[in-house]
Amino acid sequence: MDPRQDFLKFHADQEQSLESYAWENRDAGTVRVPIERAMELLLQKGIPVAGETSNTEASKPAPKGGTKP
């Protein structure tokens, strides 16, 4: 075993995962997208808020700042 080669392979595998499209769970319809594309989508659509069901509301960006109790 060569720890350096093991690490280099691990790093290459991780980089490939961050830069490629693939099915994570085809039955559930979950896919992996490249990290750059995922960041673009977050900027365009915002982060979905739990409990929202409307497509128009889910596409709005999350409010800025924290909420006060």
C-alpha cells in the first residue's frame, strides 16, 4: 500500500464527483450536478425553504438576515 497513491486516487475521485453529472438515486430522481452549475442554480433560484409547496414561493431567494423569536 502506498498512502500517497491512495490519497491521490481519493482526491481524483472526489474531484470527478464535483465536476460531473450522475444519478445519485435514479428511482428517487436525485441527480448530482457539477458544483459550479449547482452554485449558479442557487444564485438564480435561491435556497428552498422547508414547508413551502408553491413553485413560485420555492423559487424566491431566502430572506436576508436572521429571524427574531
